[in-house]
Amino acid sequence: MTPRTSQSDNNLISTAIARLRSCSQVDIQANWHCCTTDVSIAEVTQFGCHNSVAQLNHKGHIAWSTGVLWLVQQIVIPQDLDGYFLEGLCLRLALTWWAESAQIYVNGCLIQEGDLFDCSTRVLLSPSVQPGQKISVALRLVSPAHDHGALVRSLCIYESTTDHYLEPGFIADELAVLQRYLGFTPEKLPFLTAAIAEIDWLALPDRHKFERSLLQVRSSVQFLTDEIKQRCIYLVGHAHLDLAWLWSISETWDVAQRTFASVLNLQQEFPKLIFCHSTPALYAWIEQHRPDLFVAIQQQIAAGRWEVVGGLWVEPELNLISGESIVRQLLYGQRYVREKFGSVSPVAWLPDSFGFCATLPQFFKQAGIEYFVTQKLRWNDTTEFPYGAFWWRSPDGSQIFSFMSPLIGEGVDPLKMATYACDWETQTSLTEALWLPGVGDHGGGPTRDMLEVQLRWQQSPFFPRLEFSTAERSTSLLPLLPLLPLLPQPPISPSGTMNYI
């Protein structure tokens, strides 16, 4: 296939995918009315903000400089979207914001809160919509102390409530994932293009006839998915928590309790959920102040459903501190983990430290650590770090297997996950990838909606296998693969110091 033909196929496929999404998703970002006076929800509900329509900036965001912004709109359920009837579908409102505080009210009732880090959600507005149904939504947003605020996205998503049929938006996402993976075998793209051409758009507004057409198209391209199912995305629930940043240490302890309790509750409902967390200092505080929570965590660790990662006392700064400080971090961290949980941690879990001194492999190996994991090296818009999985050698010759994790603080977004997995495979030739679902920076962890979305996509034949695992298991086989690059001993700089990553 010529590149031109491949581009033509991709354009046709993308156009059809966008059209399918328009049958069950609608952007409502331009429909908000705004008020910059900090009034109560009762006043907003009574008087509204009808005189001021919120303006979108060049990014499509609703931005404001400081203080409080109320956004209000009334959603009226239409009979159809582009001819596709909506009655009986559930309705979720997908929101993303950049705000110090976010409160979401539905029909005058506060139903969810978020902040600068818990900044994305899918709110259930109706379990079964009826045409003409009216739903009032109000958002109270407070700008960050250090930045302007913004409502980044607001999207209504109508979803099926049964496994017997799939709404057009879900099938659109399946086809988008398939299109992405066919980038590895572009000669197969014409099969997908030909199948999509068979969608019976003229069947609308006959919903059942249209859905039968979509299912036939979906069935006709499943032979293209065999190689996708040979791939796997390992899931490890995660909740990064900075011990000290934009809040007091007392708030850190409160957030840790809420995060750990939330995970334990979700594990009762979703028994396959595996969660990992670092920082023995947090566990020691929980042991002292919440012994009930600590015992429950110990039980989950023994059952293999909770992983203590990171054999350091905290996730420290690793450029400025002395070698003795690094030694003490490892000594106290590994000693505590072994005493309380039965064995030392083989993983140095440092997703958010800003740099790493050249001698770390030597420290890690002597502390019983086999794997180094970070994602911070992706934070560079000038010099892109070229490796995803590699051996890192320190000046004394010690080597440790090093692994670039996906970004932290992510949800379960199938398109983002597929794109990451494909990019990872392109970079490393590895068909197994890691994903870390869970709200982070200020704690939080996986949400019920994330886990429900994961279960739905786990059943899709168009998506890689999804398996909850541990960080150790998902990285332990990688060093056995051939041709992994070796990051050599760093050179000595003119100042006499060794370079670091």
C-alpha cells in the first residue's frame, strides 16, 4: 500500500468515527452561563446566571483570572442525536477543570467535589433518559492560587445500560483503537475502510436497524483483532501523594487515610483490583494512628492485592541530598517494609522525583533493589529521553534495570491507553505495557467509574488484554528480553561532577 492510499483510508475511517460519536456524544462547552459573584447554590438555583454566556478562549476553555466562577446550564434531553434515538440510555457528563476547588451540583444537590489534582470526572446525570427531561447542572470553581482557572471540557455521553447492544460512541472508540493498531500493519487498513463503508446510515432514525448494521460491521472486522489480543496492558492502581507541597503535613495524613480506605472499599467490590503505594513513612503513621486500617492493608498485602513499592523511606529528592542521606532512606525504608510486610521491596518507585544522581544504581543494588521506575524523565520539552526500558550503569559498574512508567494521575481512557501502548511498543518493541489508573499528587487512587470502564473494555475484542498486576510482576520479565539498551557510565563534567539523569 502506498503512503497516499494509507492516508486516504485513515481519513475515511476518521470521518466515520467522528460521525458515529456524534450519535451519542455532544459537546456542551459553549452552553454555560457564568457568574463571578460568590453566592450560594440556592441563589444560583433561584436567580441563575442567565444574563452572561461564558466565552471560550482559543483553546476552547472557559477561563477566568481569580476567585470564584459559577457555571450553570440546563440540559434538555433531545429525542435524538443525528437521528439516533436516545431514550433509555444513561447520560454521563464528562468534566475536566483546572481549579483549586470544584463542586458539582445536579438539580441543586451537591453530588461531587474535586480539586487541582482530582480534576476530571464522569458524573452520572440520569440512569435512563427520556426525551424532554430537564437536568440542571451548576459548577462552583475556585481558581488556583498560583494560576488562572479554566473549565477545560464538558461533554455529554449517552451510554448503553446493557451488554446486549453497544451505543455508536463505544463502537467508534473500538474502531479508533483498531485503526491505531493497524498502524503496525497498514496494508490491512483497506479492510477496515471497506467494512466501515457498509454502515447503513440511511437506516436512521430506525435505531434497531442501525444498531444491527453496526454490529455487522463490527463482526466483519474482528479477524483484524487477533494480533491486538496477543498484546496486554497491565493495570496497577496508584495514588501518588506528595508528603509536602501545596498543603500542610496534617492534610497529608488525612489524605492518606481517605485514599487507603477508599482503595480497601473498592477492593471489596472489585476483587481483582491491585493497588500499589510507596513511602514507608506513610505506612508507619497509619500503623500508629489507624491500626485498624493498617491491619486491613497487611491482609491485602498478604493476599497479593496490595503492593508496597519503593524501598526508600519517602520518595526523596535525589540530586541535592548526600550519599549518606540516600543510604539512610534505603536503610530505614527497607528495614520497615521487611519487618511489617515480610520482605524488602525490589522496586525503587520514584515517579515524581526531579532527577537522579549517577551513583543510584550502586545504592539500589546494595539495598536489594532490582528495578528502578520513574516517569519524570518524560517531563522535558527540549531534550527527549530516548529510552523506555534500559539498563542503567553507575560509575562503579553496578547495573539496574530501569523502566519508564506511564504518566501518573490518569484515568481509564481507552484511546489514551491504546495510544500510549502503541507508542511504547514502537519505542521498545515490547507488546506488554503498564498503565496506572488513579487520581494522584494529592492522593485519591482509582475510582468506581474507572473500574467500571475497565470492566467494559476488558470484554471488547478490539482492545489488548487488560489484567491487574503488580509493578514487580509487570517489570520482572522485561530484563530477560534481548537488545535492551545500556545507559553507560556517565562522563565527568568540566566541573568535576558526574552527569545524572
